[in-house]
Amino acid sequence: MITADNQSRPDGVNQFHAIDVLCVTILIVYFLHFALPALGGGFGEDEILAIFNHWFPGALKSLWANMCFWKGIGRLGGAVFYLRLYHFLG
């Protein structure tokens, strides 16, 4: 079966065009424009308290509190984020 895509690309080989490279480059530069300044941001003032609120009860109680979200205990998903952060960064 011959398709229009196979006719423009012999042997099914992808051909790169300058516009493709330009678009990918623009997307990478756009991402890095916002991502690189965030690396120097550090922690907010309340991060240590949030880490302690999830570390002190332990991982299981913090995860159980996320399952019982209607009780209003802590941030949803905070235990997953903060416990890994504390574990890997100390």
C-alpha cells in the first residue's frame, strides 16, 4: 500500500527540515528561559514546617491522611513530595 507520506519520503526514511530544527530550538530556549532562573530559588519560608508536618507522623500516616482528604490534614500529595525531598536532600 502506497501512501502520500511514503511518496515524499523515499524508503520510509525521515527527512529533517530546517523548520523542524528551528521549532525544536525555539521550544528548548523557551523552556530554559523559565526553568534556569528557578534553580536558584531555594526553599520558601514555610517549607521546613511542611517537611516536618509530614516527616513527624511518618510516611504511612501521612499517606493515609492523603487517602482521607476530607479530614483536611495537610496538603494533598505533600507527603509524597516532602518525604522524598527530605530523604534525598537531608
